Amino acid sequence: MPLTLRDLVADAALGLLVRAGAQALDQPVSWVHTSELADPTPFLEGGELLLTTGLTLRAEDCAGLVERLTAVGAAGLGFGVGLSHRRIPPELVEAAERAALPLLEVPRPTPFIAISKAVSRALAADEYASLRRTSRAQHELAQAAGTTNGVAALVRKLARLLDVWVLLLDAGGRLLHSAPAAASARLGQFESQVDKMRAKRGLAAAGFSLGDQEVSIQALGGRARGFLVVGRSGPFATTDHHVINSAASLLTLALEQVEALGAARRRLRSGFLELMLRGAPVQDALGDLHAELPPEPFRVVVLAGARDRDELLSRLAADTPSAPVYLAEHGDVVVGLVGDGGLGWLTGHSGLAIGVSEPGGLAGLAEGLRQAEQAARAAKRGDTVVHFRDLAGYGLLNLVPGDDARAFAEAVLAPLRGKDALVESLQTWLAHHGQWDPAASRLGVHRHTLRNRVRKVEELLGRSLDQPGVRAELWLALQALDRPGE
């Protein structure tokens, strides 16, 4: 604990007497400074106990001296009596009491050096205690890091050592571990601060107040592999910061190891996927990776368009359900083998084109991948999930490049250009499968009017609408014109 003026007054060997400012005796003392200058404050940093005999002090100067000492943040004033002054000037006592500045009388037998030595010994003992506390805490943190599931154990140990709440976040700001568990409810309170630190893309730390809580956030590693958030009611001491920094270093190493192991496992999964696509019997060679294969039948999922596939794979691994999901890389896409019950995690991945195959098994893995890739091409990075089965209906046009489809449609429908009533009538009639009454009702015209319009369309196009192929071709052309440009 820091040395205070009350501790010095309690030291009987010093014989110090309190003459003013008794209510502020719990001020910590950072150092002792002796000066007989009229204004010693340029040589003070704050927190010092100033010792003086008042050699040049006049009665009219007392209020100014106290004012300056208070402004600079001095811990107190020790006044030696029996030399320049037989007793402390009453003007100085009055000014100190008004300013609540502790004023201590130093008796003639007590040398100033004795006070300096007492403060120095106390500060050295306090620093040694802090070093021992930091060393013990670092040792305990290192032991926790070396246990099974060391990352979570380290987070819990830090919370107990400093009596704080701790959150460990991944690179994306998502919660990995919390201690105590209820601390996870605080995550939403500082998302903006985490976002700012993530944008810096490097080593960063920040401290701020959150209501009655003091919060410290540190980025873990130069690539910000994660974030350590520590908070409690009340400020952090220097020793606390040392312990937090030690925990951050250990967590950085642990996350680097986890990341390296994850990268190695991703490479293994990708290699085994290539072998499985070739029909190689690799089940026995998969080892513990075999547990990640979902039971058959499963679906093949392709996620295309990721800027950083390693980051995407890490995020997917954190977001996927407890059911087995096999994630790997194939070319420039991420591939997942997913059971029917585990498709819920596919939504919400911004900027990705996602395709899903029909159910199948290892024997049909290559065909499943082909289906998923085809569906992903139809998704077009629109933050949507397209299933292969969707391509059999309205999704067919998505398989044709937009410019080609529009050129085809404009050529087929060229004779109807500028004749909006005929185009609308044709589209409505085709949508109602050539039934006159429902289509006419939809258009708000008589069925004979609709018949005349359809005959006019046939004349302009030079084609009979009685032929199913012509109807299908015109329907696709109309859909292509309605499709938004890319």
C-alpha cells in the first residue's frame, strides 16, 4: 500500500504533529523535497511532502505559498520549528486549514533527513512488494496457460488475481471466454471501442470509464488476433497494469499457437477433401478429423468471394453448430460438408455467394461440389443462399450471363419495342398459361380485346403462340428483360 501522511504521523520516532488539514492525511506521499525558496513549486511534480524551516517566509507570504502548493498537488507541508521560527506562523496555519492542506510540525530534534529516509524506506518496501506480487501473478498466469484449455484457465486466473471481470474476444470482436460468466453481458457496451482498435490493425491499447467501471482493452498481437478486456469499479494500480500486460502476452502466444494449429488442420482438411473428390478411401487416414465429417446424406456448400479465406474459415468454425461440419479450401472457394440440420449458420455472411447442393454422400462428393459451385455462381455475391434445386425453375436464367440473356431477349422481342400494351398483355397471358378469362381480368380488359392483342403479337413476331417452345422462349425473354442489370 502507498505510504500516506497518516503513516508518517503515526511513526513515533519522527514526532510529527498535525497543525492543519487533518482531514487530508490519507494523501499518498510520492517523495520528500526540502526547500527554503519563496516559491518551490517549479521543482515539484505533485504528491511530495515539502519540508521547510521558513527561512525566507514572511507572514504576508503564507497564503500565497499554500495556494501554490495546493495548485501543484503537493501532499503536504512539513514545517521545522526551533530554527527560523520558534513556532509555525499562525497565518500559515490558518491558510493551510482553509485549503485543507496537511501542515505538519517537525520538532527541533527531528532532522529532515530522518523523514526522507522513512519515506524512502517505505517507497522501496512498497515497490518490492509490488514486484513480488507481479512476479507471483506472472507465475500463476504462466501455470494456468500451461493447463488443459489454457486460454480459458488464464482468463479465469486473471479475474481472480485482480478481482476484475475479464472478456477475451476473437479477431472479429466475438466472445471467446469470460470470467465470471455473467461478464459476457457487458460485451455490447464497448463494441465501438473494439471496432476502432480493430481498424488500427496493430498493437493498440485503450482505457476508459464505463459508468462506475474502469475498463482496459488491449489488442493481442500485431495482427490483433483477439482483444483482452478487463474492468472493475475503481482505478487500476501500476502493478495491476503489469499483471494485465503479462496476461496479454501469454494470451497472444496462446492464440498464435491456436491459430497455427488451426491453419495446419485447415491444410489437412483441404488435402483430404481433394483426395475424397478423387474417390480415394481416406476415412482411416482422417484420424480425429473424421469426427468432423457429417453423417450421410450431407450437402456440399460452396462459399465464394471471400477476401480472406483463413479469416472466413476461422469465423465459420466459431459460428457453426455443434453438429459435425467439415470445412476446407478448394481452389479459390471455401467448401463445407454439412448435414441437413446444420444449414442455419449460412445466412448473414456479407459479400459472399453461397451455393448448396442436393443431399448426397462421399460416393457422389464430386457431383455435389459441381452442384454447389453452379448454385454459388447463380448467387452472384448477393448475400443470398442458392440451392441447386432452385435452378430448375426461376433460377435457370441465373445460369446465363446477364448481358447475353438481355441481348437474346431484345432480339426476340424487337418487333414489340415501344408497344407496351402488347408486351404487358403477352406477359400476363403467358403467366396465366394462355387462359383468356383470368388474364383479361388481370389486365382489366375484355377477353376479346386480349385475343386481338395476342393475334397482333403473333403477326408482329411472325410466330404462332400455339407452339409450347415459342411460349417458353418468349417467357424467358420477358424474364430476362425484367431482371435487374448487373
